[in-house]
Amino acid sequence: MSFVDHFARIERDKLLLALYSCTAADVERALVQPEGNLQSLLALLSPAAEPYIEEMAQRSAALTRQRFGANIGLYLPLYLSNLCANECDYCGFSMSNKLKRKVLNEQELAAEIAIIKSRGFDSILLVSGEHETKVGMDYFQRVLPLVKQQFSYLAMEVQPLEESHYRKLVEQGLDAVMVYQETYQAETYAKHHTRGKKQDFAYRLATPDRVARAGVDKIGLGVLLGLDDWRLDALMMGYHLDYLERHYWRTRFSISLPRLRPCTGGIAPKVHLTDLGLVQMICTFRLFNQQLDISLSTREAPSLRDNLLPLGITQMSAGSSTQPGGYQVPDSQLDQFEISDDRTVEQVITQMRLKGFNPVFKDWESAWIVPKMRV
Ligand code: SF4
């Protein structure tokens, strides 16, 4: 049993109709619900909620402060490789793109780690393209101990793995897995993923179940905003989150709301999500789920990131590079996508403090976890 079975019973067309036929009364009913539920999620994501965004923003900000205080967790992505055996038409790492390819060796990894540590980070997100033979379990098992020695919190955003593989990585210190479905609309998914294992929509959809069963502390869900109707994709991600929380109560969850960015060989968004639409999504998810981490990357512009901070965001990257080896030797030919916020870490945290927020570099210590899970 996985979300795939549950997903098969979701009637997409009915949901779409319900989303676009919501009324102001539905939104007002959703706003007075003490707890979020799927019905209120639908109403708040609908076009009918647009006149209520100010009210939603105020409630979202208050709920976020109540649960998370003024703390914003900071992390950095560390790109292990840009090798990829898939073809995704929105991504610079796509197999057929003429790009310099690279996999970090141990020395290069150590150099990247040293730079990231010198900037104060204690939470790391390991990222790679999806290439099982050259950047698969053997490689991950070699590099994880090196990384875990240096960081308290270790997340990965790599190809979907088997449950047994996740278990092995948990033993080496894996704390979180980000696995973005990109879009929950199977036909759109097929159109954008034209080669490689990522074409298997159902295998990807069942990945968070495997991750949770393997005992990973946190799972990150996400959709790539711009591939299709963002309201419907966000709603289906809400269904996914709801299912996972009900089945895996020990696991924590986060979401990311990345908008499609320019990249080598990349496509233009089919659907444009405005800044206001992004605000609506952030606030809706906060009203839906008060425990949820909501993450915002450097894909967004500095002023927007600063303005979104109070509304529900709990985690941010700052000073990111989206290329393997990019902290030591920046080389734009290796990039996955262009980033919008290229401020330094110091600039970002200065701005955070000016707005009354507390940048947190470390909020996790695995010392209490059973010994077999420690490196
Ligand atoms: S999105 Fe991921 S799987 Fe697709 S080409 Fe880029 S790195 Fe590879």
C-alpha cells in the first residue's frame, strides 16, 4: 500500500471543477476552521480566495510565529554531481544538454564542505542529478560519512531509491529526503520527462512511502510551479501530505514551492504563477498545516524573499551554488538553473535580523538517537 493506490482514487476532474467553482462563502467557511482540512485547502487555493489574501497572510504569519517563533533555519545545497540519465525539458542537467559534467571526488567534496562550514552552516542538502551507475548507492555510501562528520543535519535530493537503500543511508546519518513530484498530473509529467527512470510516475509517487518506512526523520515534497495548473498541483500535494501524515506519524514534513527558472535548454513556463499567487500558496499551506516546514530557495529574488519571510517561511538557503564544486570554483557552465538571489550569507542574515528574525544555523543534534543510527 502506498500513496499510488490512494492517488488512483482521487478524481482529478472533479477536484478541478471544485477548485474553480468555489465561492466567497466557501472561503469564509475555510477561514474560520480551527484546523486545516482538505476541503478548506481547496477553498483557500481557489481563485475565490484571492480577495482574502491579506487576511490569510495575517493569520499565516501569526500561526507561524506561534509555532516557530522568529526562527528561520538556514541550509545550503551541496551539488555532488551534474551527471543525469534523465531527460527533463526544464532542467539544465538533462542528459542531452551539452554541458560539462562532473562528479565530486573526496578531495573536491572536502573542499566544498570546508567553504560551507566556514560560512557557518550546519545543515546541508546534498543534491545530484539522477545517475545510478556513477552517482548511486556506492558513491552515496562513500561520501555520507565524510559529510555527516561535519554537519548535524544531512538532507538529500537525489534519485528515488529503494527502501533498503534509505535504511542503509539512515544508518550513515541521513536525516531528510527531498523528493519532488514536479507535477501530480500524469499526462503533463509524461510530456516533460521523456527519457530515463524518472519517466516512471508511480515509482516517484511512492517514494515518500519508502522513505518514511525506512525511518528518515523528514520528507520534503514539492511541485515545480509552471509546468501545469499550480492550484491543482498544490491541492494534490496537499492530498499527498495529508495521506503521509496520517500513515507515518513519526515523520516530519516540509514543502518547497519552486517556480520554474531559466536554464540551459530549458522551456518557458506553461502557466505563470504571480508573486501574489505564491503568497496565496504559502499562506494556504500554513493554514492547512501548522507543523509544516515551508522552504524558500534562492530561485526567488531578494526583495520577494525578504517580503515573504514573515508569512510562513521557516527555512531558507542563502549564498547557494547550483553546480558541483561551485563554492570552490564557480563555473556557470555547470549550473542546474539560474538563481535570483545572489546575495552573500551575511547580507541575507543582516536583512533577516533587521526584520526581527533569528537566523538558525543549527537546531538539530542526533546525539539522543539510538547508537546504530550514528556515524
Ligand atoms: S530534474 Fe533531476 S532528473 Fe531531471 S534532468 Fe534535472 S537533475 Fe536530472
